[in-house]
Amino acid sequence: ESLKVFTISKREVDERMKFLNPELINRYFDEGKSVIMAGGHYNNWELFAVAIDQAVKHQSIAIYKPLSNKFFDEKMRATRGKYGLEMISIKEVKPVFEKYQSKLTLTIFGTDQSPGKVKNAYWTRFLNQDTAVLYGTEKYAKEYNYPVVFCCIHKISRGHYSIEFRDLIPDPSKTVYGEITEAHTRMLEQDILRKPEYWLWSH
């Protein structure tokens, strides 16, 4: 799947990735609000990366951890971003949020990667294990009061998928510590338990 997105056309993307409810995201655009999206490495996230910017009104931005190999890092950035998605290193998140405050953005956080600094993580139970969870989704949602949505990728058939957006936290300013992180962690856990074969278990 990662190799396929190097050559996939926009037409093929449209045929293979169906968005069930883009109006949930676009409603926030019409209200003049930027959005934070949480999700995991579940089903075909590579196809999602090349499809998302065409499906929503916001400028889509994905936060990612740069690869150690510069050649493959540049290839990955170029491939995922070829149809509009902007790839931003995890080291540049704060400046990008400041830069785009006057622009409506959909910022995507992959929430199921292992935190680099455990002391800055949020600890919870996940799949019956004590687990450190990245806190960035909650941190920036509360700091900028951007609504949080969750993205789930469903497999329809071989090579064909659908995207379901779920309204998670419409108003982060009203949440307590850990509420947002617990919400997106439980949502991902439910999807994994329902069909565990589609999660990237190395995460």
C-alpha cells in the first residue's frame, strides 16, 4: 500500500477511498473553526493521506515523525503530500500552529505511536496494558480550543475503503486533564477490538 501511493492517480484515489460524512468536518469550516483530527495506524492510512485534502474544505496538515533516512523521508513527504496534504515534522508543530492561526486547517495527529519522552506522556490502560500515550492532540486542542474529531478507516473490500469522521470534543475548553486523550484512545481501542487484524500491531 505504501508503494502504491507513489503512482496512484486522483481518479483511483476517489474510487478506492470513500468519505461517508465529510459534512461533519466542513461544518466547522463554515463556522470558521480549525479542527484537530485524531486517528491511528489502522487500515490504509497511506491512501487516506493522499485522499483527505480533496475531501474537506480545510487545508489538511499531518504531523509526522521524520525518518532517519533522508532519502526515504523526502520521498514519503512528497508522496503523501502530492494531492494537497501538508506534512509537518513533529519538531515544528508549535510554529506551524502559530503560523496558521489565520487560516482554517485540519491538523492530523497519529495518536498510537510510542512517545519519545515518556515523562511528557499521558498514562492509561490500553488493550489491557499500562500505556504511555502521546499528549500532543490534547495539548494543542486545549491551547487553541480547536474541536477534536476522530477518523476511522473501514475496509470495504480488497483495496477499497471508507472514511468515517466522529465528533469527539466540540469544545476542548470545557474538558479536564486527560479527557481528550482518553476519548481518542478509547475510540481507537474499540475499533481495534472490533477488527484487530487491521491495526499496525508494531505500534
